[in-house]
Amino acid sequence: MTHPHLSQPEPDAVDPTGEPTHDVVRLAVPADSAYVAVLRTTTAAVAARLDFDLDEIDDLRIAVDEASALLLPDAIPHSTLDCTFRLESGSLNVEVSVPTAQGQLPPPTSFAWTVLNALAGEVEVDKRDAGADGCVVTIRLRKTRSRAM
């Protein structure tokens, strides 16, 4: 059985006061809907670290949940759902990826896609070839904090 793995944040840059302006947190869980709750909880914690308000945190949690729900049906059995959080000053970038057999992209005209755009602000999807193992499909979300610090 594979267990969730959370890597340590990686400082990437510092602002003039020496504070980190760009951290990266990576989380890998089994590609199973039972583990999506771990992604939602991590999303809330990371967004809270960036001082998003409660509504924005809920929006992000739901967006990550929805992105996972779009990716999991085509996931290769026993694979890993990877989630990367990039913390920037005033915004959060989230990438949710999974290896798939077919490489099906969620249709950008679907209701789920409309919900993602409304919740996250910016949404992109792409796939990359993983050779004989199929494709990796990634949904990228970007949410900018609505209020200034």
C-alpha cells in the first residue's frame, strides 16, 4: 500500500526583507478518491499560510477536489496522484497530475471546467507523453488573493 508523501517546502526566492516569496510543496497520494481529502486539507493549509480569506480557501479546496475528480476516472490503476503547490506573494499555483492510459483531457466547455474557472481564477490543462506508460494529464490552477496584505 502506498502512503501519502509530503515533501518539505523549497525556498526559491526571497523578498527584500529576506522572507521567502516562492515555496514549493509536493504531495503524492494513491490515485484513489479516498485520498482526495488529503489534497483538500493540504490545499486549505497552504492557502491559509498565504493569508487567503475563508471563502478563497474554500474555493481552492473545492477546485482541487474538482480537478482530482476530473483526472481520476482515467488514471492508471495503482498509480499516483501528484499535487504541487507553488506559493507566491499573493497567489497560489496548484498542479494536479496523474498518469493515464488514454490521455483524455477534460473538455474546457464542460460544466466542471466552468466551475474550476469560477473557483480558481485561471485554469489550464495539458498532457505529456509518458512513453509506453501512456500520458500524464495535468490540471493547473492559479488563485490570486483578493485583498492586499
